[in-house]
Amino acid sequence: VRRADAVVVVSEHMKAYFQTDAPISVLPSGLDFQLFRRVPRDEARRHLGWPLDKRLVLFAGNPLQPRKRYNLAKAAMDLLGQRMPADLVVAWGVPHTEMPFYMNACDAFVFTSMQEGSPNVVKEALACDLPVVSVPIGDVAERLQGIDGCALCRDDRPETIAAAGISW
């Protein structure tokens, strides 16, 4: 980067990570709004063959990849389950064209990654009108600001994430 003529990042906060005299431009990654759009929940659940009467929370990441922190999401869901029944749905290895159905079939999305710039999966969830509860990472605070039903947790403790999920 120090020798580059120009640098491109996906969010404003990432500029601080680069020591260069080159101009740094922000070009957010795009979304396919034809694909990621609102679909009625029951229609999405029927498409996937899921029950209509359960509370479902989506985790979209590889549960074996440490930086996605599946264990944190699971711990938060275990705590949430003490107050209300909810199942954690893991969407890993799902074809990209099916993800909008997963997002629309769920009642909320929990995002626990420890390293992100501007996570597309959060933007895709928002495009599907899926409430997001996230740890403070990347530009998620900016994305969730002012959106009813969404919550940015002040820290990454399971108790904090579970408490933010009570509104689901």
C-alpha cells in the first residue's frame, strides 16, 4: 500500500489502517436488490420446508471458522432460550440464491464476527428487512443506526447479545 498510486477500501473506517500518501477512496460493495429483497416470511419458510410456528435466528457463517465466533452466537442463543424459545439456524454452504429465503424465513440475524470491514451479509439481511443484532465491528454501527428492531451491542458478551435479542 505504501507504494500504491491509489487505494480502495469498502468503508470509511478502514482508511485509518493504511499508512500511505496515495489517495484512499471508499467504494462500498454492491448488493443485488433483485435477489435480496423482502419475501413474506411464511412463503420463505414453505419454500425451505421449515415450520411456520417457530422463532428462528440466523447465523450466516462457517461455524468452524474462529473469526465468525459461532460459539458466541450459540452461547447468546442458549441464554435467550431461557427467556423465549428460539432456534439458531446456521446458513453455511447455502447457495447464494437461497440466502434471501433463509433471511426472509428467519425472525432475526445474529452477527458475531471479530474481524470485518463492511460485511455484505449484514447489508443483505437489511435488504430483506431482517432485524440484525450485531457486535460492534466494521461499519455495522453505521448500517444499523436508526433502524427499528436492529441492535448494536455495546460489547461482545453473550449476555449482551441475548439481552439485545429480547425484542425479537
